Amino acid sequence: MGVSQAAEKTGMEQAAHNRYFNDFAAALRYWRDKRGYSQLRLSAESHISQRHISFLESGRSQPSRELILKLGTALDIPLRQRNVMLLAAGFAPAYQERKLSDPELAAVKQALDFMLAQQAPYPALVVDRLWNLVMSNGPAAMMIRWLLDMPDSQPIPREGVNILQLMLDPQAIRKYLVNWQDVSADLLHWIQREAMSDGPGSEATRLLEQLLALPGIKVASQTPNLDTRVLPFLAMTIRKDDVELNLFTSIATMGTPHDVTVHELRIESFFPADAATATWFKSRG
């Protein structure tokens, strides 16, 4: 083995060791259990013998790169975690993780710009899997500035802005979020899912711990909303400067992604839950 090959192998081993699963067998067992699949069902879905799956999970057999990718598809494992499984088995990652500014993602960026523009006069955001702000349309920037008492001319930073932290921090947007106790559980759901995938010590887990450490969040997130008068969706109610806004959101993802960054993008679109809210955004347009 040459020096460069040895360095590459050492780097992959170190990367695998720093992840939640440092062996492929544990990762496969975890994701099969998470999806609620028996070995028999996974065998039928993946066209891999149940005996071979059993041997893989016990460590008696070692997977090929192609087999890992096949199992990843059958179990619908996120691309980032498929890379983790490959690293744990000693292979290089299969899926790239580019920046959105990469020329190869120009078509994706153009599509996101189009969707954000179409959402006006209502807000829309693009966030990553940890809900860090990636892009926003004009109405979203206007709403953030209004809620945070920022000058109209001040740009919204593209680095270091986490939407979940903004929403749940009592010193930020939460002080205007009338039903923050109900909203917090729904907001935390997204990062809890990422933390479950990444495991202890991960960036997602650290973010979840930071959010749960905010005053009142842990208790509020564990209290079910038993209000029988609620709409078919959970509307968030924002009240500031004698203005009350009632909004609900939709979350969209990019279809058939083959890049980790693209796979993890979320487009959150805000919609008015009543006529007064719609009128307010149109008047601010």
C-alpha cells in the first residue's frame, strides 16, 4: 500500500470512528430497527438473502460497496448516513457534499430562487437539515427584520442564523410567539429526527441539547396539545405592535437528490391562516 493510499485509509477510519457507528453491523441493525423491518422483510425489499443479512449484522460477513448502497436504498437511509455506513465499512463516501454556490448546483440554486420568488408576498426560507438559514425571499427578510427590530436596510446574515434558535429563544422571536408552548414541540421534531440519525456527540445532538436548555422548552415540548378547537394544522400566532399574524407552514424537499447538500435542503413556505394576516403581508409587499 502506497503512502497516499495509507493516508486515505487512515483518514476514512478516523472519520468513521468519529461518527455514531464505528462498525457497519451496528449501523445496519440500527437502521433496520428504525424502519421497523424484520430481516425477512429487508431480504424481500433488497433481494439479498436473509442469511446474508444475518451474517452482515453479526459481523460474520463483510459488505461490498454496492451492497451497502443497495441496502441504503431499500431502507431509505439519508445520503449523509449512507456515507457514514460506507466509511464504517472502510469505503470512501459515495455522495458528494457541495456548497450551494458550487457551479454544479447552479440549476438547483435557480430552482430555489424561483420557488422563493413565487411565494411572495408571503415568506419562504431555505434551510439545511439543522435549520440554519441558507436563503430567504424578500417577505421573509422583512418579517425577520420586523420581529428582531432590525433596520429595513440591514441584510439578513447568511451565516450563523439558526431558525429554530430564533423561534425558541425568549430573547428573540419567542417573546412575540403567543402559542410558543404548542409550537415548540413541532419545531423540535425536526432536529430530534436528525439527532436520532446522527447519534450522541453529533452536531444535531448538540443543537437539540442547546434548544432544550432554553427556559421552558423542555417542559413545553413534553406537554401534548389537547385543544380540540385547533385547525387541521398548527398555526403559529405572532403578536407585535398591535399586529397579530396567524401563519402555518409547508415543508418541501428536492426530489431525487444525489448530493448530500441538496438532499438536506428544506424549503419552508409560510401561508396566512386568516384574511387579516394575508392583508398585512400584501400591504407590506
